Amino acid sequence: MMKRVLSIVLVATVVFSVTACKNSRSGGGSASTTQGGEIVLMVSAAGTLDDRSFNEACYNAMKQFCVENDMTYSYYQPTEDTAEAQIILFDTAVKAGARFFVIGSDQYKVSASMFAEKYPNIPAIIYDSVPVDEDGNEALSDNLLAVHFAEQQAGFLAGYAAVKEGRRKIGYMGGMAVPAVVRFGYGFVQGADTAAVDLGLSNVEIMYNYSGNFEATPENQARAASWYQNGTEIIFVAAGPMGSSVFAAAEQNRGLVIGVDSDQYAESETIITSAIKDLRNITYNTLNDWKAGKFKGNAIVTYTAREGGVGLAWEHARFKSFSRLEYDDIYKRLAENTSGLSDALADDTMYDDPAGIPLKAAKLTYIP
């Protein structure tokens, strides 16, 4: 990712990096700053900025907005995911000049509500979470907008495509079982099952696991490798930086991968597509709304296939059998809720136990 990290500072239990977008007077280049960014991305301790996925998509949108509007941007990351550590980041960023926050993690749901109450005049957008108070009660406010995506729909398209591509032994590897990761997973399973029904198949097998972290580790790579060695043909991985472990396992075992959040095609030739969320455009558009005085908080907004908020990355897709015509057809069925596809994916139970996902044709093996 193209960026200039100009300072990384350890403050109590927090780490932050500041990147300047203001043009220097000499023309070309950029002016440096150590005072913090005006637009700030909050990254969880469990994630990384350069995840080639969620955080990077948000950060690139911030960069584009700042370059166009002569503003500075930065990211802050705690060393631990506690509300106490996170609120120190908010305080530090505000003192350094933060004017808008992009919160990219469910791990911030408590500290986000604390921030919103403490700084009512500073707006923020929080992805994939509903802010709650310390007692667990929903806590929205006028300066805080919660944005969700129908990850289950993106996952559905990924599972459907994998089976339509001719794969009969497929797998899902999630990171931590946070809501967005869970939704990706149960959507993937139901998409594969729907394709099996459409094709009249009874031999589609699905492996399913949450690693418990988002890290690129030898253990995660070994798990993926063992799946490939035991017949799994393609793995959909929704786990941020952990994806690189699966990519490496695929490369070494002639496997295939479906990426997540943004188009990850450049990370490995084994990636045939990615289940994407329109993070970059939504982040960029929200910042433009804020600049124009149109930002509205105190709401939960969900982007679905109907709005074009989720889908599969097609421009760099490496499918051999699954056609664009087939993709457009299933996308339309999903967006328009033809055959009740969207209703089937709207179950509020979230299937915390994947073994409870209702299947008609496919077989699921869940490995806790």
C-alpha cells in the first residue's frame, strides 16, 4: 500500500502513526507532522494496518479524501483491546487535532460509546458493530454512525461460486468469531448449499473453523495446509492478516483461495476472487458528507447487495467455469430476494454454532 508513515509513537498503552497529506510549498512531496491526523482510523490490537483487506481499504479512502482536501490522516492502534487502552487513543488523537474518526473494529464497541459521550462535537463512523455502554446496552448518539454490511450475502456469493466453479470439497476459515466473520461464514455455507441444490449434487463437503485470532502464524498455515492435503480444494478465509497464512498454504499445496473485504487478487495467484464490502467508497463518501455538513449519526445503516454494498471482486477474478452471466443472475436473485434467498440469510441467531446452519444438500464439518 502506498503511504508515508512519518512517525510511530508509543504513548502509554497505545501506538499511533501519522501521515500528512498537505502539499509542501515547494511543490510535490508532502509536509510532515507529529501532531496527529485530522482524520483518524482506529485499528484493533488484533489487527494490522497493512492487512491488504479491511483496514487498508478504509485507510486508502481516508488518504484519497485528505489528498483532495489538503488534510492530514493517521491511524492509532492499542497494544491491547480494552476500553481503557482504547479511550487513551481517543484522548490522544483529539488532543493532537483529530476531527473525524473511522472505527474499524467490533472491539471498540464499548470505547466508541464512551468517546461519543465525551466528545459530542466530533463525529465518527464505526463499522461492523453497534456501540454499547459498559452494561452492554445499545448506545447510539448524534455524532456516531454505525455501518454494517450484509457479509452473509457476500459469503453466500463466494460459496455459490466455489461450487459452480466445480469444487466439491471446500472450506471456511474465520478469524475471531465476531459478528462480521460469523456472517461471512454462514453465508458461505448457505451459498454452497444453494448451488448444490441448483446442480442436484449430494457430494459437496464443507470444512469450517474459527482460528481464534487474526494472525499470520505457522499454526494457521499448518491448519490450512492440512485441509488442502486432505482434499479441500478451496478455502474462503475471512481473517485479515491471517489470510497470508492461507495463501502460503495454498501456494505450497496447489490449493485455491477466496479472499475477503477488498480485492486481494495481487496477494497470490491462488486467489480466484474475493468477497468484498464497498469499504473504500462508503468511507470516502461519508467523509465527503461530513465535509458538506451532511453527516448524520444516531443510526445503524446496513449495506446489502441491493445497494451494491457487497459482492464478489470480478475485475481480476480467475474463474475457469463460473461465468459472469451466472454471477449476475445469482446476484440479481439475491438483491431482489428472488426465491427468498435474502430471507434465508436474515436469521438473527447468527449461527454462533455453525453446526446449526440448515442445509439441504451439502455436508458441514465444524472443527471448534
